[in-house]
Amino acid sequence: MVQSSDRFLEKLLPYLLQRASFLVTEQFHQHLKLNGVSVSRWRLLAWLSDYKRSTINELTDNLMLKQPTVTRLVDAAVKDGLVTKAAGREDGRRVYVSLTAAGEKLIEQLKSDASEAEAKIGEIGDLKAIDRLKKNLVEIIDQFEGQKYFRRS
């Protein structure tokens, strides 16, 4: 792709974000697959390693998956002994998901692999530009979180 393209798609932010994401994550996602871990499971475990426990609704919002998909993902991880589900104390209808010791062990190895993959990306690209991009992406996420910008006519 040429940097100063006049092509519509190559100037469209959603396309550029998705294309960059694909190129940056493709090899790590293949590594996950070779180790029997789906990208969705990786995100679930990584999220729970940072936030310790989450509801299905929180996971749905933050894993960028539909609620039935998250429910199946969590149920499969429970079956594999990686997470637990427990009813909330204040509201028994609310279910909380947390990592088990086996889940913590697996995600620690995967986080190490992800850090190694990111270091290799840094060897290819300009580290300062990558850090600026990360900061810019966090700002974009903060600005757009919960916003509706496309209205049906």
C-alpha cells in the first residue's frame, strides 16, 4: 500500500485500523492457534488477568464479542478448568468470572509470548512511532467509547 494513496479505502480510518491490527497480530494469532488457544480465549484470559473478575456483560463489552459467544467461551473455559463462575453476593442473578490457578498459569505464559511478539514488532518498526500510536489509540478509544456516530436515515 502506498502511503499517500488517493484510494478511498486506503484513507478510511476503520480500514486502516483493521489492516494494521491484522498485520501486527497475524503471527501471534498463529502462535496461539499452534498452542490450541483461540484469539477469543486469549483475550478472555488476558482481560481476567488484569481485572480479576468480570461479569458476562463486562466481558461482552470488552472482548468485542456478542453475549452468546462470550457465554459459550466462558462455559468452555470453565470445562477446561481455566476460569470459574460464581453468583454475585449482592445480586445472585449476576455471574462473575475469574481465573483459576490453571488459567493464571496459562495466561502468564501467553503474556510472556505476547511481550516477546511485541518486542519483535519493535525491532521492525520505529519504537517512538509505536509508542505514539499506542497513546493515540488509547485517546481514540477513550473518545469513542460508548459514542454513537452513525445514525440511520
